[in-house]
Amino acid sequence: MIHRFFVWLFFALLSVFSGNAFPRERIREPKHNSRREKRIVEAQTRRQRDYAVNSKTSKQYSMMPMPRKRRK
């Protein structure tokens, strides 16, 4: 009897941690992806603005850590 209870507890915890017990996670996932895409688009527009405005702050916030070397 106790052994059967432990087997049930094991499968219950397994289903909880595998995510089958909470189907809401799959519904909440596309919102997270859209937020990620929005952040990527914001980064791209910021990069374009960095190329357009060549100020110190835009260089500070650009993605490249090293400054570009000029061609001789």
C-alpha cells in the first residue's frame, strides 16, 4: 500500500516537473517569443540609429566592443 503511494507520488512529481500538469506554459510561450522579437527589432533600430548618428553615446551603446580600424 505504501509502496503504491510512493509510486503514485513519483509519477505525480514527474508529471509536474515535466510540465504536463501545467498546460498554461505552452499558452504563455508565444508572448515570450514576441517579446524577444520586439527586443531584437529594438536592437536593430538602435544599431541603425548608431550608424546614422555618429556620436559618443551611440558608439558607447553600439554592439561592437572594438572600434573599427581605418583602411590605409
